[in-house]
Amino acid sequence: DYVRDKGWYFPEMDQAQFWDNWKSLEWPNINLTAFGLAVPDMLILLLIVTIDALLKLAGTEKSLGLAVDFNHEFMVVGLSNLIGVALLTTPGYGQTKFNVINHGVLHGAQSRLPGFVCAFFNGILFFAGYPLINFLPRFFLAGLLIFAGFGFIVENLWDSRKTLNRLEYAAVW
């Protein structure tokens, strides 16, 4: 409690069961007019996320030198996101840097073990309602954010100089 009071940890979150998310939804309070007005924005965001996922798959294919079945990958990502919607989670898709790290560790792309391990631990934390964030210091989470953000910056602001002409590269900056 001393280090939490000094700001090293985030404020403590209570443990909750996963079904509490559905209990907290107040369906009668949803403004359907506002929801309808937001649909065009949601469709644009869907398009952006789809294009980004497509680019990440292309980057994975290029980085690993493997042929990627885009149809299969999009079906898997779509199915996982539909399951996520039912569980009130955020959408997700593969990231090139994590695919490259995984490929480097396993020396191949055929094993399903990393996916099963990831799903197992995330499932335990999700269904148990265990607030892992209570035990992760702020600097650790900040380091993860910097790691994710730095990869994005290097990929899009630095590495793009090799593939873009000067005018396009100036537009990126």
C-alpha cells in the first residue's frame, strides 16, 4: 500500500466477474438517435482497421518471407473479433513485430502453441476477473507502451524512407 500511495501503482481495481460487464449495461438508456448518427463513423473506422490489418499481414508476409493466406487470416481475425464483441472486449489483429518475434523464437510459423498459450492465460485472467493491473507498476506499463509506440514510429517514420520517394516521405512527416 505504501508504494501505491506514492504513485508507483495505479489505483487498486476491485476484482469482478466477467458477467458483471453485462449487468452494468443499461439498455434503456441508449440513445438510438445518437447511435444512428455514429454509424457512419463506425463504418469508416471499420474500413481503417481492415486496411491496417491488411497492411500488417502484408508486412508479416514480407518480414517472414512466408506466403500468408489472407482470406484465412481475415476469417480467423473476424471470428475472434465476433467472439470478442460478445464478451465486450476490444477488437484486435496480429502485429508484425510480434509475429516476427514469435517466428524467431519458434523458428517457424506452423506451431499453434503460442496462440494456445496466449489464449489460455488471457482466458484465465478474463474469466477469473483477476485485475492483473493491480500488480504491474506504472513504469512497466509505460515501458510496454513505449515498446509498442517505438515500433510504430520506426516502421512508419524511419523505415518508410526506403520505400517512399522524397515527396511522399515529406508528407509522412
